Amino acid sequence: MPHRPGRPKRIVRVCWERLAEEPVKTVFNSHLRQSFDRIPIVEAAVASCGRKVAGASRGGNPRTRWWTPEVRGAVRLKKEAYRAWLVCGSPEAADRYRIAKRGAAVAVAEAKSRAWEEFGEAMEKDYRSAPKRFWQTVRRLRRGRQQLAHTVYSGDGELLTSTEAIVGRWKEYFEELLNPTNAHSEEEPELGGLGMDCPISGAEVAEVVKQLHSGGAPGADEVRPGYLKAMDVVGLSWLTRLYNIAWSSGAVPREWQTGVVVPIFKKGDLRVCSNYRGITLLSLPGKVYSKVLERRVRSIVESQIEEEQCGFRPGRGTVDQLYTLARVMEGAWEFAQPIHMCFVDLEKAYDRVPRGTLWGTLQEYGVGGFLLRAIQSLYQRSVSLVRIAGSKSDLFPVRVGLRQGCPLSPVLFITFMDRISRRSRGVECVEFGGRRISSLLFADDVVLLASSSSDLQLLLGRFAAECEAAGMRISTSKSETMVLDRKRVACHLRVGGEVLPQVEEFKYLGVLFTSEGRRDREIDRRIGSASAVMRTLSRSVVGKRELSQKARLSIYRSIYVPILTYGHELWVMTERTRSRIQAAEMSFLRRVAGLSLRDRVRSSDIREGLGVEPLLLRIERSQLRWFGHLVRMPPGRLPGEVFRACPAGRRPPGRPRTRWRGYISSLVRERLGVLPEEPVEKAGERMVWSSLIGMLPPRPG
């Protein structure tokens, strides 16, 4: 029987969850020992765990939980009574219709209530015994119904309906997307002497396997993280031997070079391929090998990467860059020093990296010999296939760009971007307390800074030229400029003849920065985003009595609070801000407690009943923790440098804004009784500062 167009296939999969059982794990390892002359991981898992059929839903026609036979019968009676009333029109028929209509409404209401109760009970059961399924359900409720397109448009706009044509179109789309036109030379550099690079040790492999997330999706070879984590010492030694064969020979199994691309819908028309983003699933044994190589590469290049880059680096995060930019803008506004900024967006940055240029860059940074050859082996004959609705496309080559989902890709990318940043640097910059800052990078999120529009144009021109020389391209439609100045100043920047738009606000790393340097609009946006999440989850999760308070509070802590407080380290809290944050906090907690404002229960009593610490206290502790981190930050680290810097210039007349450091000093003085000159001294001692933060009392109310 031919397969219906677009309909998902039923998938037979290994019951890998059973590897958590000790007897099953023992049988699994005994099967591994029987056949070390090939890769028997999946076969051993099948033999020890068994298989099961994973049902595939139709997606577009989901079953309604409350549509029971009783509801169906009541609705049918209502329709029959309505038709009878239309035919005869007698008062008796009208009464019968009213009674049937009322009965149908009651049946629907009772069935819906019962369905929600069963849903809540199932969620509570999952929270206790299957937390992964619980959080998957919460994520699905947040996203809304994810529909599956059973048809897609071809490149010429023709609607495709057959499974073969649909899969072929997806292959065509991703093959074109992952192989952008690149006139760059892809010549392989000379490796030089391979030297005596040390082989891969069992300790390296065991440590990486231990850190694998159990729920990761498998690649083309269907090996799951649980299979590797269940291996005993003998299995891990076999895996180490396999990696050393790949290391010494400079060749890897075909499955390690194969990516499975899964389209994930973003927004827009479901039938348009460009409205999807592809995630690539790679072989798990190959990812372990890549992670071992990543650690070796990072040990070589980490000390050479400039301080301005904070993406994918240990001990650094988005807060570092956000604070640096916020502090520079704060100081510039205080002393009326203009800052011209360009927020640069690179077109498909990961997918455009020319591999020949990348190998040359790695050699410049000292990566060569066996290590460089091992990295190149993962990219030789690199291919992908598309998996959609249970069907797979033919393989197609991927000749350009970094491998998505590969542990090696982040460190390779920041090394590549560091080379571009170094080569584009000139004298144009912003002077801040003796520190010259011309750019801030978080992976491919780039901010260029200068003291004038002309300087910024020179800096942007060099950066664009270096990007072009390295095979990258600036997106002129998404790159924007912004000027921080007390007067309105025009900033017309050009890239390749096109003028970049000038804006009054820009969202950088998830935080809104404005041309006036204020945080108020960002805090309003945070509260709005958190409220939207609460509305999405209110009826389905937060308001369900069947769910325990503990389960609902876990959603509060894991989803609601991070959205509400993201970037709070930069905030200068006023009474109005505190009031609004507390109102947003209590809006969620009242729903968890089953109360409303009409019940007139004090906020402190609700928190005490739920066992939740005040959110304002949590924010203030986190801000003080960040302050201590800045004080103890070693010389050379950019956030610490701008924290300690004193900008030059004269303050204009009028009351200055409250600086972040002044806010922290007043917070410590008012809440802990520490004198203004003492916080820096006390924060320098980690244990002393930590104990002080722990003593911070909650605010009344």
C-alpha cells in the first residue's frame, strides 16, 4: 500500500531508557564484549533493551480529550432537537430543544473539567516519576500547537503534495542553504611535521562521556547518549582504542561525517521552506571524539583570544558584555561624551566559514600536526540528509561552513572571528578611563564603538573588508547604528554602498539598549514577557489544582523568574521598579496559591505559605554577588577594567543619574550597615562577602 503524502511514519525505536536498570546495563556490556571487531553499540542496545513502536500522530488532526461518547451523544440529540424544532416550530419542540441544548452544554462542561483534571493528574505523576516528560509538556504548552506541513512549495512556487517530492524539495533547500556561493580558495594548508602528538587517553574519553546529557537525540548511526554512559571500563577502553585509530590514521567512520537535518518551524506560512530553521543531529561517538579534540584546541588558543570576545569561553557569559556596554554608556552619558555604535549582523555566520581559511587560521594560532589533521578528518566528505515526517532524503555534500551541533564548532568559530577582529583594529575607539575599546564580540554578535561618526565609518569599513576577505558578509538589512548623545546626532554609515538604518533602541544579547542609556524600557519589556508566559501557562498548568504547589513553583523558578529577571545585574532599582517587580512576582504566586487580590492576603504571608523567598531579595543578592565578582576580577578582564575606570570630562549642570556603583553602595549601606568606603575591601574577600550577602534581610511588605 503506498505511503500517504506527508503522513508521519511509525518509528520502531530502542527502549534505551531501560539502560538505567543495572541488570540491563550488565547484559548490554556483555553483548559489547562479544563483538569488538565492528561497532556493535546499537546492536548491543537492541539485544539488551528491546524495541518498541513509537506512535506518530497526524499532527493536523489531534484528538480532543473531552470529546467522549457521552458528549457526542448529547450534541447529536441537541442537533436532532434543533432540526425537529425547525420543521414543526411548536412550543413543545422548542422546549425539547432548550432542554437538549442545556444538557449538551452541561455534558461538554463536565467532560472538559474531567479532561483537565486527568491532565493535571498526569502532569503531577510525570513531575514525580518522569520529569523529562513533564518539562516537554510545559515547553509544548508555551510554544502552542506545533503543526506539521503535509505540503510545501517548490523553488518555483508550485505546491508539492507527494512524499517523494516534498523530501526532495527539503533536500534541495538545505543543500543550497548549507553550501553558499563562496569564491574563496579552499586549498588545504601544509600540515608540516606531525610530531609526537600524544594519543587520546581513556581518562579524556571517560570524562567526556560522563558529561553527556542523557536525553540527547541520536545521529545517523542511532547511537544514543545512554548507550555510551552505560559502558563499563572494558567498553570505554574499546571506545578509546577506536578514537586512537581515528587519531593516528587521520580518518573517521562515515557516520561521524554525516549530519541529520531536522526542519523546525519558526513562523509564517508552514509550506514555505525558508520559514524553518534546520537543526543538525550528529553521531554521538563522533561528538565525544570532537569534544576531546575541542579541549585540546582550547588549551592552545584560549590564551590568545582577545578580551573583547566573550562568546563560548569559560568564565565568561552574556552578563560580561552587557555590563561592559552598559557601564561605558553610563559613564559617557554622565560626562556628556558621545558614543557612536554599530550593531553588526553577519549573514549565516556559521554556514559561511570557508574551511581552507579556517585551517590556515588554526595554524596561525598554533594548532597543527595530528590535532589539525584530526579536525580536518571530520570535515572531509562531510554530508547531510534531511529527515522530515519520518522520511529521509538522499545524502548531499556540505562543502562550506562549520558543523552545526559539533562540540568543536564554537571554539573554531571564535578563533576565526578573533582573527578578523584583530586585523580590522585601528586607532578609532572609545576612550574610557584610559582603556581603549573599539569592539565587543559575543561569538558573531558584534558591536563596534567610536567617538564620532567618521571614526566609526572607518572602523566599520575595515571590519567589512576583513569579513569579505575571510569569506563572511555583513547583513545590511539587519545591522543598525545608534548614537548615545544628549543631542540628536545623525550617524549615516555605509557598507557596500548601502546606508545602515539609525535606531533609538537596539536589543543586544536579549537586553534592550536605548540612545538615552536608560534601563526603564528594558524592565518594562521584561515584565511584559514574563506576563505573556504566565498567560500562556495560566489555565493549563499554573491554575491547575491537580498539580501540586511544588510542581507549579518549579515552573515559577525555572521559567518565569529567569524571563522576568534576565539582565537584572545591570538594573538600578528605584521604588517604582521594586513595586512593579513585586507586582509581577505576586501575580504568579497568587495563582499558585489559588488566591486573588480580593482575598486581601498579604504578600509576605503568601510567600511564607509557599516557602518562597522574596524575588527582590533574590535580585539584590545576585547584584551584590556580581559586584563582588567585578571587584575580584583579575587585571585585564574588560568588565573589571571598566568597573574600576574613572571616565574623563566634566559633568554638565543638573542632577546626575544614579550610577550603578552608587546604587550598590547605597544598597550595602542601607541593608547591611556597611560604610561607603568598605564594600570594595570586603568584596575582595570571597568568604567575607558571601557571608555578608547571606545576611541580607528581606524588605518589609
